[in-house]
Amino acid sequence: MRASALSTNLRAIWARAYVRVVGANRELSWLFFDTFLPLLGTAAYVFIYKAMQAPPEFTGFVILGGAMTAYWMNVLWNMASQFYWEKEMGQLELFLIAPISPMAILLGMALGGMFMTTVRAGAVLILGSLIFGVKFTVQQPLMLALIFFLTMAALYGLGMLFASLFMLYGREAWHLSNLLQEPVYLLSGFYFPVRGLGFWVAAAASLIPLTLGLDGIRQLAFGGRGWGFIPPEWELAILALLSIAFISFARRALRLMEELGKREGRLTLRWQ
Amino acid sequence: MHPAIEVIQLKRLFRKKQARRAWRTVVALEGIDLEIQEGELFGVLGPNGAGKTTLIKILATLLLPTSGQALVDGIDVVKDPHEVRRRINMVSGGEHSGYGILTVKETLWMFSQFYGVPTKVARERINELLRVVGLEEEANTKINRLSTGMRQKMNFARGFVSDPKIVFLDEPTLGLDVGAARDVRSFIKSWVKERPGKTVLLTTHYMTEAEELCDRVAIIDRGKILACDTPENLQRRVKKESIFHLEVEGLDSWDGLKGLPGVRQLAATSRDGFTELRFILEHEDVLTHLLSAIAEQGSRVLYLRKTEPTLEDVFIELVGRSLEVDTTER
Amino acid sequence: MAVNEHFKAFRTATKLGWQIESNWTDPLLFAVYSVIKPVAASLILVFMYLVITRGKTGTELFAYIYVGNAFYIFVGNVLFGISWVIHDDREHYEMLKYIYLSPIRIYIYLLGRGMAKLFVSAISVAIALVFGALFLKVPLGLFEIDYPYLFGALLIGLAGIIAFGIILAGVCLITARHSGGISEAIAGAFYLLCGVVFPLDVLPGWAQAIGRALPSTYWIEAMRRAALGEKIIGVSQLLGRLSEGELLLVLLGTTIGLVIFSHLFFKWAEQRARHRGLLDQRTNY
């Protein structure tokens, strides 16, 4: 009996996620380099604020930002660029001739990578909070969870969109990701409240899901809206729209890029 | 009933960038036609750069044709690639893809899932495939610990784990030692024999492989199909001529030999001071004149053999050179 | 191998590194890319500072933070430029085994490959400093910079950073390519422990002790002193006690120690990699 498209794609998601989880567990050096050391990097920003004698809530802002960095890095490097690496390793063509959607592969990578990412984010959040005495006063935990979930959905949708570019443009896309790293830290307010950028810049930056996600989580996690950009309810709605938009664009972009790659004969071309 | 694979006036051009923003067009496939029936083990034989891999990539939905049509199991590869993918799989020779950190079994299982194979069925198939390709003992070995031959065998097994209707094998024995290549060929033969209704399209530049395995062979060169028939019928094309192999010492030039009356084709390769000549003569009597001409040059014939025509002879007959001459750059 | 052969190998590796670094796009786009990255990195700190101080950038503390952050660009980029070569050449281009097969010294090759990043970093640092001087009231005067001291400290400091890059390259030889974030993570640790963007005094005692053992701490301070002069001496009590000469001496001493350690560690890692057959392994997943 022929498997339905849905069940095949679900199997593909599971199989690709399995690779990520198994890979992470087979060689544990990432626990030090990708989990413990980033905590030190985050701590640096805490001390910057201490040197500036910033209000104590800024420590919490930095810890949250440091935790979310893990997800941004995962999207940028372990998801967006992964098709590029798959092509370089000769795997991409094997994925593309299988009767599955490329989004299933990407989703599998994302879910599998979540394991490592969440360990890193959790380590920064928990250890950072303990070491620096951050106190959370969570209001509306359901809203907070929803904002987090939608931020992830939109973020990973954005990652899939980038993956379509990576599939074809290889090194240019790699450098684009490299280029985006710091500007996104800046524009999304990873280490400072985004409203410090001014309304219009923050509004434009809201296209990056992390901007509103981080802002909303901070407002709900620290029990105050003094530093917030816009009310969390609005942020929730916008994130929902961004999720739908990015996932739809990603679907189209992946198809388009695959067609373009097939037309130009670049789908299997290495070292572009 | 439709053919398993049908190709109609298939053309594929590539634009290649040269220095200083200049581009040139390379014709990889020049309007080829092919029909492969269900159950056939079909070979595409040609030198490097002939267009074999380009053809496979189009049929495997990795490349769009510039013009023409390609149908796999009656489905257009351009219009409905997803349906095509349900029915096919591909193995490329010299392939070293794989996640080094996974074991053989894990890798094969992962790919089985991409084709919707239930895990229980996948496990049985994997065990059987590993037994057949001789990798049972390496089932739990990580990929980055396998030798080249083992990796290729694993990739081979990967191509069959989904039990595809049509399999594309692109130079599957490339880079394998004699024993491993023999095992792979034996596997291909038995897989097709035991499964009527399955089709294999095999590309190779090894003549003996095509002769041994294929029901029919298409000879391709510079993007064109020069002939397409069973190996026996192709060999019969040159059977009426006489084919001789000579090994000669001290031969400076063979251009004069080509022009001798009665010499149809001549292919020569020089190695370590010796020259190997392969002649297709219109009739055996020409041999005497040929040997005299060689002696007049002061050369010595070390070895002389008359052979039955092989596919290589057919190739030389059609193309005018041996398969060893690389045509990658035109 | 004779010296000129080493030089040839170095030159070839540098050319290769430059090609890989730059030939993915046209020169204009590459130039834009090279400008945006350092400026964006600097602006994070600027905005953090602006949010807290509500707009005042012409202070000693701001100059301290900004200039430290600008020179820190060398650290992240050079660490990455040297260590990433191992993963990239081994798993992406599959060339590492051929490099090892050839008679060139691996150090020469890694150094050459890292030169492109060093060069781009130098431009990035210059851009960041000019930007700070022009738009953010950082008191940098072209004729007030102590250039001999600057270049002296720069050379010694770069030797230390390169040594650390070699250590990381050794780590890459014996670990899987999880995400390529090793060098970034280490650079993050330096960011915390070397007084890059805040005075070392702010850290707890045990962290200060680690910071004081690292050459980069003295290097960043030396670069700040060369660029800003005595204006920023008062910001850090701990390092402010050291004169320029003492700073340079401590930098030299710690760098020599690090270079020796890096050589020993890399040799050990290399042996281990050869023993376990890791020079041509692929670990990406």
C-alpha cells in the first residue's frame, strides 16, 4: 500500500530529526563549546551593564537575549545553511529525488536541532539567572508560552526562507548569514530594549520575529511594561501573521529556487 | 502500456563562464530519443563528457531539459516531478555522501523513511540488502570508518532500500576494486532478474560491464545517441570486418597505416615505448600489407591477435576513436 | 624545507585564503559587507550605552568600551580564520589530508589561510575607529595616537591571538563539526574575561585572576592606551597601575607562554587525530 504524502513527510521529519539528535549525542564537545562558553559571552553583557550602573532589570534582559541567541544561531547556521552543506556533501540530490517536501527535511533539522539549542538556551537562562540573581515575575504564563511558540514558528519559517537561498547561492548566502548575525543582534534588541532604537527603526526591525518575541517575553517575564515596545497582545497577533507569512513565502521560495536550480543546472554543483 | 522511460528530442545546453565575463554554450544533450521498456536493464555507454550523467539527472528530476520531453513511467519529469520521485531512486558511482557520525543501518533507515517505508519493513529490507552486498558485519559501523568500497556498497543498498520501480545507476562501479565491482554487478543482475517489472538504467564507460549486464545498450558521444541495440546486434555491425590487436615496438608514427587500402578503422595507444594498435580491416588479406608496412618502419610486432568484435570496437567504428579519449572539454 | 619554500607556502596559503574570503562576490559588495559587519557590532554597544545614559557618548567610559570593542574585532576574526580552516578543509573541501601529505608545515598553512581574515579585520577596526571618532565623540586624534607603541603591541598581541587560534585548530582536529561555533564561543569567553568592554575590576576575584593570565587582557589595554593615551587610565584601577612599559612586558611574557602552550597542545591534538584517523573524517550532520 502506497504511503500517503503526509505520512511520508512525517517519517522524513522524524528521520532527519533523529540524525540531529543522534549526532549531538555521539560527540559531546558541543556541551562545552556551544553551551557553557556562550554563557560566558552573555555574562560579558551583564557586566557591561554593571559597569554602566544600569537598572537591575537589564541583567534579566541580557540573560533572556543570550538565551534567545541560541535559537537565532540555530536557525542561521544549523538550518538556513544546512542545504548548502548537504549539497557540498552530495546529500542534497538524494533528498530532492525522494518524494518528500524540502520543508519536511528542514523541519526535521529544526526539531532535531532544538534539542541542542534548548539545552544551550536553558543553560544560559537557568545558570545565568542563578549566578546573577535574576528574579522573574511571570504574568500570563499562557500568553508568554504562546509568544515563545509563535516566535519559534515565525523564526523557523524565516530560516526556511533563507534555506531556499542557501540551496542555490551557496557561499553568497553563507556570507549573508555571517553579515546578518550582528545586525540582527542590534536590531532585535538582544541585549537592550528595542524601543531604544526609536519607534520607526524598531517597527522595521519587527519583521525579524525575535524582535517582538523577545520584547513580549521580557514584558511578561519581568512583570512590567516600562521598557516594552508595544503591548504583548499586539506582538502576539503580529507574530501569528509573521508565522503564516514566512512559512508561505518559504514554501514558494523553496519551489522557486529548486526550479531555478534545475534550470541552471546548479542543484548539484559543489563549491559555488 | 507505456515504456518505463521515454525521451523525445531531449536537449540540454549549459552556459559556462569563461574569463572576463565571456560565456560559452556547451551542448550536453543534442536532441536525443530513447525508449526503455519495463523490465529492461538498459545501458548507456559513452566516454567522460558524453552526456550520460546529464541524461540521468534530467530523468531523476534534478535538472530541467532545455527542450524536448522526458517521461518516467509515463509521467513528465518537468510537469510532475513529485510523482516521478515516488517511483525512482539513484546511485552515483564514486559517491561518498553520508553523515559520518551515523552507522550504516541508521543511514539506510533514514533514507527509507524519506520514501515512506514503514520501519518494520525497512529493517527487514535493510538486513536483506546488507546481506546481499556483504555488509552485514558493518551494519553498526559508523560511515566515517568504512572503506571506499564499503561506502559505495552502502550507497548501493540505499538506492534499493525503497524498492523503486526504476533505478538509475550512474557509473555504479567507479572507483571500486575488482571484487567489489563484481559483487555490485552481480547484485544488479539478480535484482532485475528476480523482479520483473523493475527497470534499471545504467550508465558506464566500462565496455565489459555493459556487455555483461545490459539487455540493450545505447552508445552516446558528445550528446548524441549513435546507436541503440542489444550488445549482440551491435557487435554484429562490425562482425563482417576483421578485427586485429597488435602490440608493436619502436613504431614512431601510425598515420601512414591508417591510409592503407582496406584499413577501416585504427585506434592506437602508446605505453612505455610500446604501441597497441587495434585495427578493423575490410578483409583479412589486408593484414599482410599492414605487417609489411610496420616492418618497413623498422618496427617489430610483438603480439598479434584476432578478436571477436566488442562494444569498444563498435564504439571505434561509430566514433573513430577509443573510449579512453576524454571528451569532457569540447 | 628552506626558508624561501616556507615563504612560498605561506604566500600560496594567503592567496588561497583571500580567494575563499572574497571571491564569492564582486569587490564592491565585498567592501560593503566588510564595512557593515564591524559597524553593526560596534552599534550594539553604542545603543546599550545610549539607553542607559540617555545619549551621552563623550565620556571616558564610553571611549574605553568603544575602543576596546573595536580592537576586539581582531580576536573574533583571527580565531575564526585560523581554526575554521580545519573543519572547512577537512569536511567541506576535503583537502586537509592533501595538505598533510605535502611537505609544508601546517602552521604555515594555517597562518597563511588566516591572513585574509587578519587583513579584513584590520580594515574593519580602522572603519570602526573612524566611525567612532566622527560620529560618537570618541576622542581619537590622528596625531595623538602613539603609533610605535600601537604597532608594537599589535604585533605581540596578534601573535597571542594566533597562538590561541592554533589551540582551537587543534581542538577542531579532534572534535566533530557541530556548528562551527567553537571560535565564536571562545571569543565570547575573551569578551567576558579580558576587560574588552568593561573594566576588569567589575568581575569577581576568580574571574579577574583568569583575565590577568590571558595575554589579550594586556593587549586590549595596551591598544587603548596607544589610541586614547592617559584619558582612560583611571577607568580600570587594576590595569591602570601598570605603566606602558610594564604592560608591554607582561603582554610579551604571557604571549610567549601561550605560544609555547599552543605548540605543545597542537602537536598533541595532531598526534591524537592521526592515531584515530580523524584527518579525513566527516562529521557534519
